[in-house]
Amino acid sequence: MLNDASLVSRASLLGDRKAFSQLVEAYQSPIRRLFQNLTGDRELSKDLAQDTFVKAWLKIGSFRAAAQFSTWLYRIAYNVFYDHVRAQKNATGADAEIVGDFIADDTSDRDFEMDFTQALKILKEEERTVALLFFMEDQTIVGISRIMDCPVNTVKSHLRRGKEKLEKYFKNEQRRDEMLSSPNIKKNERSGF
């Protein structure tokens, strides 16, 4: 299989759809996973990934080798996601900062397990995006800075705040689980005897 640079060259200079198809095959799963983690919706993730690859194909001639193809593609995915968030905001009148900040509160279900994907919902969109790109997609701070078109220090701040919030959240979850698993009152005190 050819490397990304060769495939991009063939796709952009020659209009080689097979070369672009190989790029899609290589990046489809990571892009879908990013959208799945951002939206929590498998079908929407597929739609957003398809939009990303359509836009990439239409703009492949504008790719400049100053950055890696993956960084360029994630930048397109980032824009597609935020276009979707803005469209949702306009349709519902919700604030974009609030979209996805909902934390599931199911106190009646004591067996409820919080996983990383669910925990990400406590983060602001920018913090969540940085965390996903850094931890799940193995992007560098500089790469994330290019994808999000913001300064490196801003990316570092989003990552630091996101890590702090996640750490605090998981500590609280752990304390809650410990309290639920260890009885802190005697059995006969619970029954009223």
C-alpha cells in the first residue's frame, strides 16, 4: 500500500479515486470513532464522517504538504462537527457550549457504570475535542493546534482543564461507589429495630 503522501498526490494531481478510496479506508474508522465520541450517536457519526470525506475529496487539490494528511483531514472533521453543532444551535436555540454537557443522572440505578465516553460529556466541546484527539487519536499538541486552528497554549489549557475535570469526576464516582458498596449503618438500624 502506498503512503499517504503518494495517495494524496495521485488523488489531487490525477483525480485518482482509487487512491482516495485507500485514504478513506485508512482513516474512516478513526474519523467515525472521533464523531462517535463527540456525539454519542452511531448513525450521526457515519453521516458526519461521510461529509468529512466528501469535503476532503472536493478540496483535495488545496492540500499542502506543510502538514500531514491526517492533520488536514482531522481539521475538516473538526469543521464538519462544529458546523453540525452550529446548525443544531440555530435549529433549537440551544447554546453551543451546552450541547453535550448533559450528565446522565440515574440515581435509581445503582449498578450504573460510567465509562470514559460518558464521562466526556461533562467537558466543554473544546475540552472534549482536545481530549479525544490527544488520548484516543494519538494526536500531538501541535497537531491538535493545527486541527483546531488555535494556539498551542490554548490546546494545553483545554487539555489540562479537561484532565482536571475528568479526574475530579472519576474520584467522585469512585467515592460514590465505595459508599454504596460498604454499609455505613448496621443492618438493624436500617430496619428500625
